[in-house]
Amino acid sequence: MTIKFGLIGGGVMGEALLSRLIVRGIYQPSEVIVSEPQTSRQNFIKQQYNVAVTTDNSLVFEQTKEVIFLAVKPQVFSAIAQELGDITITPDTPLVISILAGVPLVQLEAGFPQFPVIRAMPNTPATVGAGITAICLGAYTHTKHYQIAQQVFSAVGEVVEVPETLMDAVTGLSGSGPAYVALMVEALADGGVAVGLPRTIANQLALQTVLGTAKLLQETKIHPAELKDRVTSPGGTTIAGVAQLEKAAFRSALIEAVKAATERSQELGK
């Protein structure tokens, strides 16, 4: 059978995508090849997903007909590009999708000349199928490549298209954002413990409150400010808590966190 999906790098994000693509039937195991340098990881991926594995990146490029997913550390990108220097461009040249943080399209396209390339920034909730991925299209991409990328990343959550100039901003918000939310959940639970709740119950209350609120906002499409207004009754408990958050510059702190992470992403990309 034809190899349609090639994965270079069998780490956490690569495996997350692979598992969802196979579970959802987008690709059959016989249509997949994975390149992974670690023997133990190779064996695990082969046993778990029944796909072909190799240590030879050029084999992935030679055999794959539809899409190759680059999920390696940014610092090994140039070594991989050099390995593939003599790959011939054919009419069925596969789409290359890169999730390498800080590696711009101009560098990706220099590494894979004339290949259709898409740069993507997923986030860690993709590992449970609840991520959001921003994509930007390279010079040689067409509608079919956009559709492939949509299909691939829809397997692990939602997809948005942005110009490459906004990829650092995406990194600052959704790329780094899971850490901000995790901090908020932890702080809410700590607050619960501070007022006498057992730790396990405080953790459960905090986590489900954040999860449920996000789901409510997503499904009802109401503005977050409107939901806040609905919950804050005159002279009640919630407005007392909100007033304290305002006093501590809670919203400003989150805004500044996104700005700082965006700036750091810009520095790392230079």
C-alpha cells in the first residue's frame, strides 16, 4: 500500500498526532512511516500503532506521497535538511508540515527547496484532542495542501490560519497559554485549601470550574464579560472576589504574560 503520512520525530506531539489520525481513520497504519532515532521509542511506536519505523529520514521523504510531519527539536533541523539535500522534486512531492518552534518559512523552504511547506504551532492540549493549531502557508502551497493541513490538525483540535508575522503572538497566547491556565487552576485549588477544603476536593472543584466555564463560553458563544456579569449579583460573593482580582491586576498580569512570551519568541527566532 502507498505510504501517505510520514512522521519525522516520534516524540510526544508527533505521537499525539499519529494516534489521533489512526484512531479517526484518516490514515491506515499501513499508510504510515515514522522516523525515530531511539530504538526503545521505535519499538514502542511499532507495537502500539503497527506502523513502519526507520532511522532513515531520507527514506520517509522518498516513500511518502501526501504529507510529511516534522516534529523534531529546532536545533536538529539543519542536519535533517542536509541529509535530504539530493531528494528529487516530483509531481507528487509531499507537503511538509513543520511544528519546529522559531523556524520561519524562509528557513524551511531553503532546507526543502521547492517543496510545499506549511509552518504550524500546535499546543499541548493536542495530546488529548483538545488543542488549537495556527498554520501559515508557504510559497509553493495550493488549496489541496491547505486542506491536508486542516484535516491533519483537526484530528487534534481546532485550526486557524494566520500570517507568519503573527506566529510569535500565537506562541505567546495559545502556545504558552496552557501554562498560564495550569497556574490559575493550581492557584484556585490553593485558595480552596486556604479556606479549609481538602486538597483533593479543592483540585477537583478548581479543575472542573475552569473546564466547565471554557465549555460554557464555547457552546453559548457569549462574551466572557457577559458571563462574568451574570455570575456577579449585587453585593454578593463573586463581585467581592472579582474586586480583589482587579486590585491584584489579574487581567493586566495575563496580558503582560502573553506580551512577554511573544517577545521571547521573537528573540528566539532571530
